[in-house]
Amino acid sequence: MSDAPRYRFAPSPTGFFHVGGARTALYNWALTLRTGGTFVLRIEDTDESRNSPEWTQGIIDALAWLGIDSTHPQFEGPYFQSQNAALHVAAAHKLFEQGNAYWCDLTADQIQARSKETGKQGYDGYSRDRGLTGGPGQVLRFRVPAGQTIVQDLVRGQVEFSNDTIEDFVLLRSNGSPMFLLANVVDDIEMKVSNVVRAEEHLPNTPKQQMIWDALGHTPPIWAHVPVLVNEQRKKLSKRRDKVALEQYREEGILPDAMVNYLMTLGWAPAGDTEIVPWQHIVDEFRLEDVNHSPAFFDIKKLNSFNGDYVRAMSLDEFIAGCAPHLENAPWPAERFNPEVFAQLALLVQTRVVTLSEVPAMVDFVFLENPVIDEDAWTKTMGSDFAINVLRDYAGAITSCEWNHDALKSALESWTEANGLKLGKTQAPIRVAITGRTVGPPLFESIEVLGREETLRRLQAAITRIG
Ligand code: GLU
């Protein structure tokens, strides 16, 4: 078991959990499960100004929602980067003692002035041989060797970096605190990480980090940089512009299985003619070598369509249980809610919703004393010549008919035919009178659930309002 790979997921707790982070976590988790390896969760919490414990909890909850369960035997952590600060500093000093790093006291302004003078961009290695020994105002910089750095990446293939394009980068700030590049490597070494699967935006960091791995005497991990997620305009998903918070999708009633399946298909597809496949199938099939290089379009419409499929595949009991959290803030008074009636309605709406958060608005007409009337729908349907007649005659017909949806439908069909109209037309005012809207669950089934007395009361209320 000791050779089993060690993957890791290393988020920074600085905000809502980004769908891109979720995909990276899932890639790591799928690989961990298939290879019998370990998934290490490391919270990179060294940016004190942006961290907060609630974001850390958010990460753990979001992972659990995705099925990455912190009690699973292949899950290790969470570790906290901030607790390893002494190790990061010790590694930096080791690099200094070995000659791989040197102190530098130039300020940002001085660096800029030199750069203007020499015409070379960035820091030019001015302090390499000045023999500074550290102290206030000095940063520790890595001495980038001449030559080339070759990164072998499972997604991107062989990526070559010419070292003269990489400046001597900072390892320790002038206040002594370690930079991300260093802390991230030292933690990976300490946590015996063998495989780094992360977002493509870190690819430019990779040659620098590989140099640190080498200088600290360790074999670098197997790298894989997965393509960024983009929006419809092919712009990188951003939290200012796009809906990126996993939490938001969860609240809107996207099912975790649908989200997991969809995220895994961003840049990768299971073999066969459907992308909708069970998690175990993904675990068996997923290979980084098959992940596409190009940016992946995070298509909310496609996510919704996946979700609709997953909703329809639920058993009725699962669907009802899944709806429960969405009913908590529903618009009806709690005492009017009836779980048995809801179960009858659930059967009617399960095939008609894409996300579970749509459910309350589809069934609220039953649990509200009076349906909320959509005024546009009212104007459109109640203004027609036949509206008042159909409402009145239908009320008459159903006062004594059998109470089931077939009988309720025949009653309207007879009237519709007798008046040379189409059922689609005559249903509309009845639906608005009963539900307040023009769309909703199947009408006659809804009327059956609502009951005779209440249906007649609503038809009468609509007649009075028109009259
Ligand atoms: N903390 C880094 C981030 O959230 C992750 C770096 C890595 O995966 O190596 O972007």
C-alpha cells in the first residue's frame, strides 16, 4: 500500500466554493478511489486577510455534498497550512544554506528603477552575489539556475520553460512569512504527495515549484493541470461575473449526483453514447490522459438538463425527501401543509421540474388559502369571450360528476366540443382560476387533488372577479 498514490486538494478558504474547485476535487477523488490511493485535504489558510473559518467549514460541507466524505478511509485531513509555518521557514533556511537562495534588500521601487535602466523586465538578480545574511527589509529569493525546466504534465504533455524567463522569485517576504510557492511545495513534501492535479492557472508556478522540489532533494510529483472553466463568452469563470458558487447551485435544487456527473464531463467524456453515467462508472473510466486541453464551457443549461434527468430518475420517496429543504421557506402557512397531499402532487410535478427549488411554486396553489394570481395570466385568459361561460358551466358540470381526473376532463371536453373550441384554450381560464398561473402540473389531476369544494369556491371567486 505504501506505493499507492497520494493525491491532494489544497483550496484556500477565501470565499464560496467555486465550481472549478469542485471539479478539481472530484478529479482527485475519482483517481484516489480507482488507484486505492489517498486524498489529502489541505486548507491553504495563510492569507490571514482573506481567510475565515466559515469558508473552511464551507469547503468541508461542499466536499461532503459532492460525496467526498471526510470519514472515508481514503480521505486524510484536513490539514491546515498555517500550522506548518515553522516547516516552511526551515525549508527556506535550508535553501539559503545550500546556496539555492539568497537575501535581497531591494525595494519594489528600486527594482523598477533598475529594470528601466537595464531594459530587462522584472528582477534582475542584483543581490545574487552581494552576500547579504538576512534581516529587516530583506526578502529571500530563489536562485533560478540557468538552463531549462521541463514539466511533464499528464494533461498537457511535456511543457518546456526556459529558465531565463523566470526571475529569482521570492520565498520569504521581508516580514519573514513564506510565500505560496514555497509553502505549497513544503506541505506537499511533508504530506508525501505523489500526484498534483490542479487548475491550469497554476501551470506558470510549476517550473518554479519543481525547482524547489529538486533543490530540497525530493522527486517532484506527477503533475496534471486541468483546463479552466469558461462562460458562454469563453471568458474564464469569475465570481464577479458568473454564478460560480457551488452553494448556490445546491440551494437552487441541483442534485449532488447531477452536479458531480456534470462537472466530471467538463473536459472529459465517458466512452459510449451517453454522458449521464453512475459515479462508479466514472471512477472506473476516468483518466487524466483523456482530459482535453482546451477550456471547458460551464454550461448551466446543460447542467440543468443533467439535473432534470437525475430528478426523473429518483424514486418518488427520494424526490419527496429531496424537496423537503425547499419546502421550508415555502409561501404557505405551515399549518396548511399536508404531506399526503404533497405526495400526490409530487407525482405530478416530478417530471416537470428541472431543479427541486421549482417545486414550491408548482404546488403552492394547493396549500395557500387563495392562489396568488399572476395578473398577466389573468388578463390574457379571463378577457376572452368564453371565459365567464366556461368557468360557470364547468362549475355546474363538476358539482355532481365523479371525482377523478378522467371525469373532470370529460366534463370540460364536452363543453369545449359543443362550443367548437380546443381544449388547450378552454383549460386556460380554468387553470388561472384554480392555480393563478398559466403553467403548472396537469390540470385535471391538480383539480382532483384540490377537491370539489375548494375547486368550486375558486371557480366562483374567479366568476365574481370577472363579473
Ligand atoms: N491554494 C491554491 C488555490 O486554491 C491551490 C494550489 C494547488 O493546488 O497547488 O488555488
